[in-house]
Amino acid sequence: MIRTGLFFGSFNPIHIGHMAIANYMLEFSEIEHLWFVVSPQNPLKEKRSLLAGYHRLELTRLAVDDDDRFDVSDIEFNMPKPSYTIDTLTYLEEKHPKREFLMIMGSDGLRNFHRWKNASLLQEKYHRLVYPRPGMTCDEISTHSNITLMDAPLMEISSSFIRDSIKEGKDVKYFLPPKTYQYIKEMHFYEK
């Protein structure tokens, strides 16, 4: 079985924090390959400032570039909306029987995990590799089972920070993978 980490997210946009966490997971966990699963719309998040799905896919593909340890998946774009993690995992297991899928998530995602569709089944069936996020306490994390709390660096950068900074006319060049930054700049994304 190929241990494959699934890094779910809107990636609106993907930034160096995402890339650093992905790299950390490959180097310091048991996963052998990592897939960025770009979500068309998280049912628990507002759609207000969400860039079109095909643009977020392209930004993520540009970030991954030719690093063969990573793949970008658009699987949720071809599934009923809204997309639910349990449905995606079930489908991927059927399609890729030689892979063992592990979820990669920030500790802040644990706060609302009980609201996820089939949360108890997800918790029971799928191991989660959890990286620290600002504002989460160890007490909150300890209430969850079937997780490995990774000692990854704390990333204070967020996609909303990137979007807000671009809107304010700030240069965020070094917060984004180079090709991602170039595409955002050329397309004038997040400027208004």
C-alpha cells in the first residue's frame, strides 16, 4: 500500500505556508506521496471571496510545478456539491485500492470536526495527521482520537492574509510560490 496524504483545502490561494506543511508531512511522517485536494466549496465556509475553481486548481498546479512527490486533485469538482470529505475518501479508495489514504489537517479544523458529514466514521476509519495552527490548545486536540499531532512549524500565514494584502496593494511576492505569484499578478486576482 502506498501511503498517500490528502491535503484538503480551498487553496484560495495556495501559499508558502501550505507548501512548507506539505513538505514537512512528506519528510517527517509515514506518507510517501501527497495530494493537494482542491475543494470547490467547503460547506462550512463562506463563498464570498472564493476564486473560481479552475483558477485555484491552476494556482495549485503552478505551486507544485514539477515536484513528483506532489499531485493536485480536482476529484471534488466532479462530485455532487457541496463536497464532503467522507464521500471523496470513499470514492478515492474504490478508485485507488493500492493506496492507503491519510488526512492532513490543521488543528483549527478539529474545532468544527464534529459538524463534518459522518465525522465519527471519518475519525474511526481514517488516520489524521494534524499540524498546529494559531489559537488551538492541546486540551482541545486531546479530545480527538486516531490522530498524530505533528510537530510542524507553526504557520501564521493564511490565504485570507494574502487576499487582504493584495486588496490593500501590498507586495506579497515572497509569501507565494513564484509561478503562483506571477499568475495572480497577471490575472489581477484579489485586487478588488
